[in-house]
Amino acid sequence: MSHLAYADTPVLDPARLRVVASINLDDPDLRDELDLITDRTATATSAPVSLITVVRDDAKVVSGSHGLTGWLKDSGGTPLQWAFCAATVATGRPCIITDTANDEVHRNNPLVTRLGFAAYAGQPIYLDGQIVGAHSIIDTTPRTFTEREMHEIAEGSWAAAAILARYRH
């Protein structure tokens, strides 16, 4: 999905973007706290990667992570059109992709073709009534996500929202 495809969705809503802009994403203490959530979620779901992302108007910012390596870890995010979590923000619902290589939207995504991300499950993170990002798990093999795993991700998203609220400008 291109950036333009999000033009008529909540991703570009000015009220949502004001809430996103109010979060001090550069605070290293914030990153440490969010990393603890992703560590816990990855362990509870046996997922190799867990993320807490904040979605800006043109990019996904990785604000907390477990299991990221290489250029993706060093970059701190991706363009919006690569972000699985953009669908979570756009719809306000959990996003589940059990096999990214066969997903019409993401099969040519560099996260799939270059990094081998094969499955994604994400839950929205709400702050002040706006969806600011997502908490997710990613696997390198296709998989079906259980109700328990989705509940674990949801609990992490609620915890992330409480932490993000404390790091407002």
C-alpha cells in the first residue's frame, strides 16, 4: 500500500498526528521501558521479534523492540508503505497476517523479501482516544496466532499506552 493509499484514513488525521507529536520519542528512558514490554511479549508468544511502533504521517518509528538486528535496528523505523502496523492504525483493529509471502498487500514488501518477515500480528495503541501506533509480534515462518497470543499483544499495547502517556512534551 502506498503512502497515498492512507490519505483518506485516520493515519493522516491532524488530531492523531498532534497526539503523536506530543510524545517525546527521543527519551532513552522511554525506549528502555518499552523494550521491557516487547521482551515480555516475545517471550510469552515465542516470537523472534516484538515491536512497539509509533506511526507518523510518513514513517513508522520503532520505539521499543525485541529481536531486531542489522540495518532495521540501526535505522529506528521504516517508510510508512513498508509498515505492517499502518493497517492497524488505519483501521483501529488488530491486524493479522499469517503468511506475508502470500499477502496481496505485503508480498513485495522489503521486510518480507529481504528480511524474511513471514507473519505479523499487531494490536493498536491508543492515547487520548487516538491510535498512535501498534504493539506487535513478527515471525520468520508463517503462523496462526492464538487468542492467547493476541491477548498478550493487547495487554502489551495497554501497558505501552500508559508509558507513552508519561513521556508527553
